[in-house]
Amino acid sequence: MTRTGSPLGRRVLFGVLGVVVLAAVWELYKALGPATGVVLGDLTVLPRTSDLAMPHVWDMVARLFRPVRSSGDDEMMWQAVLQASFFSLGVAAVGWLVGVVVGMLLAIVMQRFRTAESALLPWIVLSQTVPLIAIAPLVKRWGSQIEIGSFSWENWMSVALIASYLAFFPVSIGALRGLESPDVNHVELMRTYSVGWWATLIRLRLPASVPYLLPALRLAAANAVIGTVVAEVSIGLRGGIGRMIVEYAAAAGGDPAKPWAPIFGAVVVGLLAAGVVALIGLALTRYRRGETPA
Amino acid sequence: MSTAPSAQGQPIASTGPAAVSVAGVSKVFASRKGADVTALEAVDLTIAPGEFVSLIGPSGCGKSTLLRLIADLDSPTSGSIEVFGKTARQARIDQAYGIAFQQAGLLPWRTVRSNIELPLELHRVGKPARAARSSELLALVGLSDFADKYPDQLSGGMQQRVAIARSLAESPGLLLMDEPFGALDEMTRERMQTELVRICAETGAAVVFVTHSIPEAVFLSNRVVVMSPRPGRIRDVIAVDLGRAEGRGEGLREADSFFEAVVAVRESLHGEPAGAPAARGVDQR
Amino acid sequence: MKQTASLPRTILAPVLLGVLAVALWQLAVVVLEIKPFVLPSPVSIATEFSSSVSSVWTASLVTGANALIGLLIGAIVGIIAAIIATVLPITDELSAPLVAAASVIPIVALAPVFYTMFGADKETARQLVAALAVFIPVYLNTLRGLRQARPVHRDLMRAYGASAWQATRAVTLPGAVPFLFIGLRIASSLAVISALIGEYFGGPIGGLGKSITSAAASSNYSLAYAYVLGAILLGLVFYVVTLGVEKLVSPHRASASAP
């Protein structure tokens, strides 16, 4: 999904520039906008400009370098946010991995058996159109019932489960597309070599699926992060960035910049997840070459 | 009808079973709507070891279908096909042939060398043996300097050379080629034909070569099988004796014997001209 | 590629699978004596749904309205932004990294601060979250569509001496429509999902999300799942309507499949 053309340095520069522009727009509106916000009838179309509703950008940043609780010698806000971010990133990663594995297994089964594809694919496509994440509040219940020997289900596993659920759908569709993408010439070539389905899968279909798989992996990563954040909120998972967002939002009355810190953390989580997938894409560059003659 | 009696031509070498033996083969494609398509009807053909045979004819005459049946990529509706005395299926399992398609069909994520080694890898040949064989083949097709390049860095002609090298990887006694030069420009095409003739002479493999081009068929072959469509059948088999393979160089394309053979094939393709003597299947000098 | 599957297989197989899955679910709940607070049986959910249809309906209207407003705003802004980006490529280059970043971060995380900014008793925050979530796929896909006019068509317009506007009308815009609808299909589901999830982060009650959490909190799990069913139906409705609009606008074109 990376665009060719602008070199990396230029893109980073524009990214930073974009953030600066956003901050400038924020401050400009805050300075020039009406104190009660733009209200059309009963609807607040543009927000109130008070420091409570819209803290200054520099206040948001400065807040990161003060202790979590205004009084006392707590850890710094940025430390707490970073900790929670990495916690959530870890949970999302587990969910993503599980989702990718399940998605690929499904795709392989669907490619192998036409009937499986006919039976499963409509449901998979359908599930992408409906908000299955609505069941997030209810998943916690299932986990509490599972105790196999000394293994007991922990809350973070429920979060990872929801994340994996959101992740495996794009992967199964992208992987199926990719597995079915090889030229009929290539498939017949494998047939002339008298190799079975498994060798064809490993040598031909899997490598050929990489260009389709990578965008799906990226989407799955983004979905896993969303699933993690939402599930953390619904389940109230301690240590996660989702719970921190809601908790700090409740404290916004006395500390208006506080809710923004975990939001920056959530942004970091999303960017890091996408970054990891981009690295995977780099490692697999060999498989993204086309066959058209020079 | 099948081949005219005197038109079998001289096999080049008669050692061992025939490379390909097609007996009474028909292929009918069932169609959901409308009539079934008879791609091949009552085809008989025998190809001796080391012989180069071209299949030529208009679209729909079944030449590619016949090649695919020999390759066991499809099965005949009736009749039998034997490759080196085995069934087509067994021949495929035993890897008795190599194949090249019109699109080079190189795997884009493998280097040139790795593409040539593909069949060897699949059949569990050890790394040193693979490397030795692929170096040999790269030299044979003149691409030793490109061993570590990727297909998208090569021209169409070079990709096709890699495909031919790949088809020779396991030193098969039979090569099946389906218009391998079809996507190339004329100059490259003629160069490739000269190369191919040289390579086949060196390896001694029998070749079944499907083509649309009359000069190509004549230049390359010992015999040209002319086919006609609807239903696909062999109209004629024309023996082409233009000398031994090693002697077929660039100059041959301008020799009288070459043109005479081309005329014979063309006339067969278009049906007999009125009043022409029945010069079917006679050796052209 | 593959031959088309026979009709009974394409219809029967998924339907059979669905029926089988529901039957197994019912069986499992009964045989394994799964408590209703863990997982209610499909039968009890269906019963609860039919007896609370009116409340599910009202809640669906609230969430649906938020999703619709978010969809409309996000789509319109997305289309306009894509047009601007095509006409002024510099804006595209400037905004590309930001948009790429926005497509991977959880936008719903902004919900709580939006509630503070726009009022915790208003639906605006949820609509804004939905609008942002909708903007990204619509913008990206429309941009792609506007950019991909085939060179042969552009040359044709030039050979006819067509003005820039004529060329846009004849070639660029119609060519972009299928891509716009790819984006809209994704966006319609995202709008519902975002509006729903936004309710989990706070704000006024009355929507499906709030109803699910409150039903779960009072241990009425069958009711909670009935609301979930309502959410699923809402998502389906949005998707089907979007498909319908697409068929209406371009009936001659087969729907392009998503990238």
C-alpha cells in the first residue's frame, strides 16, 4: 500500500507538516470561534472554545510531562500512556496473529474445496457488513467459564479474541483472492510436474498470494487495534489504553488536557501496528514482482 | 481422415518405443448451452524418438487440444495415447516430457536460475546437482550472465529461452511446445527458431510443436502435421527433409527447398488448388 | 479461471451451513446446559426479539440516524476532497501521510473528547466519529477512481478537441463512479459500526449500543442479544440500500469487487 513516487523523507516531512496544520487550525478556531460554539437550533455543530472543551495544543503536550495524578510523585503521564499503549499493542498483536492464522487456514480450505468456498464465502462477506463488534460487552462472559486444568481464561484474552474476530475476515478474503490468483499457465505447469496440491500450494499459490495478502494484513492490523480498544472499553480491561481513554475522559472536568494523552497513545498503537505490517511487506518484496517483460 | 498412406515420412531414429503414439483419439467438449464441440476426431499419429513434428492449422483445429492430451492436461473422450510405451498419465507422473507454453510462465518471485531449477526442486534433486544442471542449461540457452536476474528484468525472448531451458531441466525424451514463440516479434522469433533447432539436435529429444506459422513449422520440423477444424482432424502429414538439424542455419530460410516446402504446407492448409498434381506427402528436395 | 459453480451449490451450501450452525448452537446450549448468562440459545433470542421488537426498532432508529448523518457528511466531504485533490495535486501530496495515518488509527478513540467538546447529552459526537470513519474510504476510493482514466480515453478526448470540463464529464466522472461505490459500500458498514461503538464510549442513552450494555448489565442476556440482532439487521439494511443505490445509478455495470 505504500505509494511509489515521493521519497520517504518527503512523506515524513509532509506528515509532520500536516500535524502542524491541524494544530494551527485547532488554535485558530479556538481563538476566533464563538465561546459557546456554533449552534444550529439544538445542535452544536462546532464545539465550544473554552479551555475546558478545547484545551490548547501546547497544554495537551505539556500535560504529558506532568505526573499522572496532579498531586504527588506519580510516574509521568507519558510513561503511563506508553505503558498502556504497549500493553494494548501486545494484546492487539495476539489478536492479529490468531486472526491471520485462522483467516489463512479458512482461505486454504476454501481454495481446496469448492463446496467450502460456496458455503463459507457468503457468510464471510456478510459479516463484514454487520457490526459484530456489538457483542463486545458479552464476550467477557464466555471466557469466565473456561477453565482447563491450571489454565484459566483471563480478561485480556477476551479482548484478543474480539480483535482476532475483526482481523480474520479481511485476511480470509484477501488470502483466498491471492491463492486463486495464479495464472492458469502456472497451475498447469505444476500439473505437468506431477506434484500434488500441497506442493502447488507452497511453491505457487502462497507466493502468488503475497500482493493480495499484504493489504489484507494491513487492514487486519487496523481492525485488530480498533477491536482491542473497543473491547478494552467494554470489558474494562486494566492496563489497556481503551480503559485509560474512558477513565481520563471522566476526569476531564478538572483536568481538560488529560483525555488527550491516551488518545495520542492510541494513535501510536495504530501507527506501530501499520509499521510492523509495512516491515513484513518489505521482507516479502521478492514476491511482489510482476511478470511483464522489461 | 487420418494420414495418407505414403506420408508417414522417415523416422529419424527407430530405437525404442515411439515417443508419442496417438491412436483413434477423439475429444468432445460438452457444452451447457448449444451443441457439443468436437475438438478432435479420430486422430492417429506416431512420432519417433528424436523426431521434430509440428502441428499447424487454423484456430479451432484442435492442435493445442491434441498437445494437452499428450501432456495429460486433459483426457481423450475415446482412443488412446501412449508416450514412450506408457499411458499419458503415467508418462506425466514419470516426468517423461518437458513443456513450454506461449506465455513463458516463469514464476515472478524466482530468479532465472531458480526458475530453471523449479522441476528439479519439486522432484527433490539435491542442491549441488541442481546448480550444476542449471548452469549447464543456462549455457545452452546463452543466458549464463542473467542467472540471478528476475523475470521482469528480461525481455520476452529471454523469458522464453528460460522457459525452454526449464523444459529441458530433467533431460526429457519428449518436448511439448504450444506456440512458445507466438508472443515474440518476427526477428526474435527467427533467432529463437535457430536456437531451438540447435538445442534439439544437441539433446536428441523428440518434439511436438504447435504453431500458427508456416515458415516456422517448415524450418523446425522433420514432419508437418496439417490439421483442419470442425471437427478437428489431421488433413495431411507433410515430410520436410531440409537436411540434418545442425545444418539448418539462417541461410536455409532463403533456399529454394525451403520455399517449396512452405508452398506444399500452405497448399495443404488452404485445400488443394484446382488441377494441381497430387503431390501429397512426397519428399520435397 | 474456475468454472461457475452450479446454482444449487451457490445457494444451498451457504444456507445449509447457516441452518446447521444455528441448529448446533441450539443443541449445544441445551445439551451442555450452557447458562443463559454465558450464551443464550437462538430460540430464546428469537423469542426475546419478537417480544421487544418495538424497543429494538426505536433504538435502531437512533443509531441508524447517527450512522446516516455520519455517512452523508463523510461521503460528501470525501468526494469534494477527492475532487480537490485531483485538481490541485499539491493538496493530495500534503495530506497523503495524514490520511494514511488516519486509516490505521482507531478513530473511535476520539469519541470521549468529542463528547466533551460537543456536549455529552448530544448525538453529535457519534455522528462526527461516523463521519470521520466514512470520509477515509470514500476519499481514498474516489481519488483512485478519478485518477484512473485510461490514457486511450484521454487521448480520444484530446483528438476530439474536447474542453477540460467536457472530458471530465464524458470520461473521468463516469469512470470514477464504480470506485466511489466501492468506497460507499465499505463506508456504509463503517458508519453503522462507528455510530454503534461511539455509544460504548459515553453519551446519551437510547441507541442500540447503550441498550446492549444496559441489558447486559441487568443480566438480561437474551435481550442484549436481541439488540445485537437488531444491530446486525441495521448493518444489513445500510449495505443493501447502498447496493440498491449503486444498481440504480449504474445499472449497466456489474459491481466492481473491492480491492
